Amino acid sequence: MKRLGKPVDRIIVSHGHPDHWAGLELLTARFPEAGVYSLSGVADFIRTAGEFMLGGLRRNFGDKIASRVTVPSRALAIGTQTFDGTRIEFKQRLLWRCKYYSTKTLSCRRSICDAQSREED
């Protein structure tokens, strides 16, 4: 970031895999002024399934994995947006619906959504 000479003013989480959000704990500490953005379905997924996923990763990686789930707090709109002259298209085509049934069980199912609506349970 120093080479670019630009501040980090936002962190964008593209999807709910932990390799895309588990580092938020460190990134938000390093760049406290930067907003953390994602599509609402991504934030919902991380909020629901994040601790379950981190628990599984802790069994393999111990204390090298994040100590807590950090959920994006700012919503991205579906569609094309421009950041610093770069156009990025945000699509939300597939969501995972997840519910805890116990501390060791998480049930997820897919549901299709588009820019206007999402399939409800």
C-alpha cells in the first residue's frame, strides 16, 4: 500500500469463504478508518456460519487463525460500482441459508437470488 501512495479506505469481502474474511480481525486493527463492505448476503452468511467455520479451522491451525469473527458492517449494492476509476460488478446469485442446530452442527442449503429479490424459506 505504501508503494501505491494511497490510503486504505475500504476493505471489500467478495464472498463468505473464510480465506476471504478471516483476516478482517487484523486488517481492521491495521486500518481502523477503512470500512468493511460486502453484499448483504455475504455478511449474513459470515454472521451465521463464521464461528462454526473458524472452529473447524482452529482444529487444524490452532492460534494462527482469527480469534473472532469480524462481519462486514457496510453494504455493497448489487450492480456496477466504480472505485478509484476501476469498475467492479457485484453480483449475488447464490446464497447459503444456514442455521445452527448445536455447537457442532450447522445446516446449510442453497437458495437462488437476484438483484431484486431472494427466495425466502
